[in-house]
Amino acid sequence: MASQTEGQEVSSLWVSKKPTAATIQTTQHRVHGDVHVGLGKRVKDELDGGLQFLPVTNVLIYSESGEILYRSHFLLINRDQLVWILPDEDLVQEDEFIGQ
């Protein structure tokens, strides 16, 4: 959808995404929140998208000991600081775990 504003064309692009709860380990903290993933895509696909910062909403930031340090509605995480990401939907119960 494009519109004309004062002689300049303004375009807006809306991409449908679903919030995907995940635990994120950075070089210094563990973070839990919602990573927004395009419909029909995986968290990995969002990381492969080339953006330098990963937007996360409904954020809890934990200390090394597991204490909540911060709560926020929104956080941008620099991809250079990512160690690992574990989507909650990929967590398995002990009786479901195959690697034992």
C-alpha cells in the first residue's frame, strides 16, 4: 500500500508475525520473551533474515543466579551477543526426551 504525501511516495509494509516464547542466552544474561516470527517460519528463519537486532517483547532478564533483574515490554538484542535461543515450543518433558 502506497500513498502520496507532500510530493513524496510513502510505502508501508505490514508483515504478519506470531509471538513465539523463547529463552535466549546472550553473552551476559539469560532472557525470556516473545520473538516475533513470520507466519509459516521458524525462529531460525528470523535470525537468517539479516537484521542486526532481534526484537523481543514481554521480556524478563535474569541474573546468573536466576533472579529477575529487569522486566520490559520491548528489547532489541544485538545478534552479535546471541549464544543460543530455545523456543518454548521445542521444550520436551523428561519422559519424552529421546537422548537418554
